[in-house]
Amino acid sequence: MRMPKVALITGASRGIGAHLAGAFRGAGWEVVGLSRSGGDDSTGTPTTACDVTDLAAVQAAVDGVIAEHSRIDLLVNNAGLVEREVPLWEADPEQWWQVMETNVRGPFLVTRAVVPHMIAAGGGRIINLNSGSGTRESAVLTAYHASKSALARLTGGVALAGAEHNVQAFDLAPGVIETDMTHGMQMHEDRTEWTSPEDLKALALAIADGELDGFSGRMVRAGADDLDVLRARSAEGLGDGERMLRLRPWGEGDPLA
């Protein structure tokens, strides 16, 4: 009997994490969910308590998954925070840094703990829940935007180092899905159109099934990208820097070009 593949999803108790956990379970995956407080997710499925910024807690959680399931085929780094929307000089330093720790240190620690097991098993895939926010500046969300830019660099670094081990890493921007987090953000307070969770689920499943490996180290976005187009572009291959964070020169003659 073929054993189901195993997905480890952080921040799985609600919002995007719960949507993804449900999608992978529905597709026949064995899903292990982590959340800060543990307990049941929004679908009633238990999650394991784990603070992703705590090195010992992360290692213990990953060790537990390996002990029970012997493998982790997919890691979804979804746990994240956003700060109060104010200019940098009005930001609360503790809250600002907590966003950075959760959104950057968290994926770093979990990826660091999981990848050796993927390498030993012959490969695996990592999905980092990123954002278009990581590609631009914000006057009032400096921690969130900075953290998502940094996360893209983690994705790219893992994709480069992992390639020889058949380990791929992807930035998946979910668009603007209706969640407690987005409802609490001033920028979305008058929004009436939201990204469909089904678009996000379809992209995540396609990545997990190896249909978009040509996008390893790059970003795709739910609600904007057409999955059939992504499949075709993945098969064709992408050029240097395409769908990646890069410095944009001022034009011909720029010494940084």
C-alpha cells in the first residue's frame, strides 16, 4: 500500500493555513499542522502547539513528525504577523521586531530543521507564503514589507542550494484572501472583492505535485496567475531574474546594471 505524502503546515489553525490544510487533506496528503497555541483548526482538525520562533520547539516538532511519519515531503511556511499601520518612527519596537521574527526567523528555523530530512529522502518542496508587499515599499507597514522581501531571499537561497538535492522552494503570494488578518488591516477596510481561496489551493497543490518546478526560487500569485500559463512557462523555463527580486537599473550606462 502506498503511503500518503506528508505536508507540514505552520500557522495552520485558521485563515490561509486552515484553507491549505484542508486542501491537502482533501487531495490525500497526510497533514501535520502547527500553530502557536495548538488545538483545533477552523475545520476541527487538531494542530500541534509550536512557536516557530523558538529553536527548541521547532526542532522538537519536526522530530515528532519524522518519528510518526518518517518523512516530510512538503513544508508550507505560512505562520505570519502584520504590525499596526503607522510610519516607522511611530512603530512599537517590540511589535515591529516580533513581525520580523515570526515572518523571517520562523521560516528560517522550520526550513533549517526540515530540509536535512528532505535531502535524506531524495528531495522535497517548500512553499513560503509571501506577498506582493515584499516587492515594494510601504509608508506604514515597514516590518511586514521588509519581512516579505527577506523571505524571498530565503526562498531563493534554499532553491539554489537545494537544487542538487532535488529540494525546490517557492514564494506563493496568496493575493488578498478574506481572513482575520486582512480584516484587521486599514488598507483593506473598504474592500469588497477578495481573492478566492480556491485559486490559492490550486496553485499550492500544483506546486506540491511538481507541476511548477520551473518556478523554484520565484514567485507566483493567486488571483492573478493563470495556472495553465504557469504550467507552460514552467516547462519552457524562465530567464535570469524573472519573477525574482532584482535591482532595477536606471538604464544604459548605469554601473549597477
